[in-house]
Amino acid sequence: MTRYLILALTLTAVLCGAPLAFSQGDMLVIKPEAFTAPRRPPAVFPHDAHNEKAKIDDCAACHHGGENGVRDPKATSEGVPCADCHPVVAAPGRTPLMRAYHQQCIGCHLEKKAGPAACGQCHVDAAAPKAK
Ligand code: HEC
Ligand code: HEC
Ligand code: HEC
Ligand code: HEC
């Protein structure tokens, strides 16, 4: 449903000659369709606010590129769901989807000694996160 809304808005922007601004300001949680029967509430992640607060300027810090199971340090993948390259079910040579998220999110939090590392701090019950 939201996909169609985004498509409609994008088309409107194009037709009006407005520059295509990809803003993730409205993204508050991560809820990939690939997890068809989630066991946990979706993780809190107010995309733009998070990255501002954490002072991450480089999109490739999270949106890296790669193909056929090989990372490409010259490529990036903004806007491509992690699930496009990381299968839900483990496959040889591929980091499965849940581990991909956990390793990236928690890995940086531990490295920076900032940000949550406990389950309930990300998978917040009745997630009605406020955009900060
Ligand atoms: C700290 C990690 C992180 C950084 C840094 C980051 N993103 Fe993202 N972004 C994500 C995650 C996680 C998603 C959700 C991916 C998924 O659906 O699997 C996402 C989703 C998106 C989407 C899709 C939005 C939607 O509503 O589906 C776009 C477009 C995007 N990011 C662009 C960017 C751009 C441009 C930058 C740099 C200015 C950036 N991101 C920096 C983690 C990040
Ligand atoms: C365009 C394809 C592509 C996208 C999109 C992508 N990845 Fe990856 N990623 C790869 C490849 C290729 C590898 C290396 C093989 C593997 O481990 O699966 C990799 C490896 C990883 C690894 C293993 C450690 C490392 O850094 O090599 C993590 C963690 C990871 N990705 C997390 C993510 C997350 C989280 C997202 C979404 C924000 C994401 N990836 C989006 C292609 C992608
Ligand atoms: C490259 C580093 C990095 C990555 C990757 C990253 N974070 Fe963070 N995150 C931070 C830092 C740094 C903070 C602390 C910001 C502060 O409070 O100053 C933080 C804070 C947070 C917070 C607390 C925000 C608040 O307002 O207190 C949440 C929730 C969070 N991260 C979720 C995530 C999720 C979910 C992912 C994976 C999709 C993720 N982060 C990936 C660096 C990162
Ligand atoms: C830094 C944030 C963070 C922490 C800490 C974290 N997760 Fe996650 N987790 C995520 C993200 C992001 C996803 C991707 C899908 C989503 O948002 O639910 C995910 C996905 C999952 C999934 C697969 C989707 C589902 O709901 O079935 C499970 C299960 C899960 N996490 C369990 C846990 C458990 C158990 C812990 C503690 C040991 C934990 N997570 C800690 C961010 C986190």
C-alpha cells in the first residue's frame, strides 16, 4: 500500500519537475516483508534521526554493495532492502538476513560504545516510536 503511495508521490514529484529527494525521515522502524512471521516487534530505527544523532554521513556504512556473495567496496546500495542480497534462510557464503542486521547494528554499537545491544532496547513492545 505505502509502495503505491510512494510511487504516486514520486511520479508527482517527477511530473512537477521537482528534484527527486530520497528522504527516509518517515522511516521509524525496520519491518522487512521477508520476515513473514516475525517473532519480535520491529526494531526501532528512526532512519534520518538515528544517523544524525550517531553522526554517520556515509550511506555505505550500512548500504554496502556486492554481487553473488562478494562485497564490492566501490558499490553502494541505498534504498535496496538488505533482503535483496541476504536470504532469510542460511545459504553457503551468505550472511543470513537476521544476522546481517544484528551484526551491522549491534556491531557498530559495541564498537562505538554507544547505542543499544539488548534485545528489548531495539525490539520495543507496542512500537509507537517517537520521531526525535
Ligand atoms: C546506520 C545504518 C544506515 C545508514 C548510515 C543509512 N541507512 Fe538507509 N536504511 C538503513 C536500513 C537498515 C534500511 C532498511 C533496509 C531494509 O528494508 O532492509 C534503510 C532504508 C533506506 C531506504 C529505503 C527507505 C524505505 O522507506 O524503504 C533508502 C532510500 C535509504 N535507506 C537511503 C539512505 C541514504 C541516502 C543514506 C545516506 C545519506 C542512508 N540510507 C544511510 C540503514 C542505514
Ligand atoms: C547489493 C547487495 C547487498 C545489500 C543490499 C546488502 N548487502 Fe550485506 N553483504 C553483501 C555481500 C555480497 C556480502 C558478503 C557475503 C555475505 O556475507 O553474505 C555482505 C555481507 C554483509 C555482512 C557480513 C559482514 C561484512 O561486513 O562483510 C553484514 C553484517 C551485512 N552484509 C549486513 C547488511 C545489512 C544490514 C544490509 C542492509 C542495510 C545489507 N547488508 C545490504 C551484499 C549486500
Ligand atoms: C555505523 C554505526 C552504527 C550502525 C551501523 C547502527 N547504529 Fe544505532 N547508534 C549508533 C550510535 C553511535 C548511537 C548513539 C547515538 C547517541 O545517542 O549519541 C546509536 C543509537 C541507536 C539507538 C538509540 C537511539 C536513541 O535515540 O537513543 C537505536 C534504537 C539504534 N541505534 C538502532 C540501530 C539499529 C536498529 C541499527 C541497524 C539497522 C543501527 N542502530 C545501526 C551507531 C550505529
Ligand atoms: C541494535 C538493535 C537490535 C538488537 C539489540 C537486537 N535486534 Fe533483533 N533485529 C534487529 C533488526 C533491525 C532486525 C530486522 C527486522 C526487525 O526489525 O525485526 C532484527 C530481527 C530479529 C529477528 C528476526 C525477525 C523476527 O522478529 O522474527 C529476531 C527473531 C530477533 N531480531 C531477535 C532478537 C533477539 C532475541 C535479540 C537479543 C538477543 C535481538 N534481536 C537484539 C535489531 C536488533
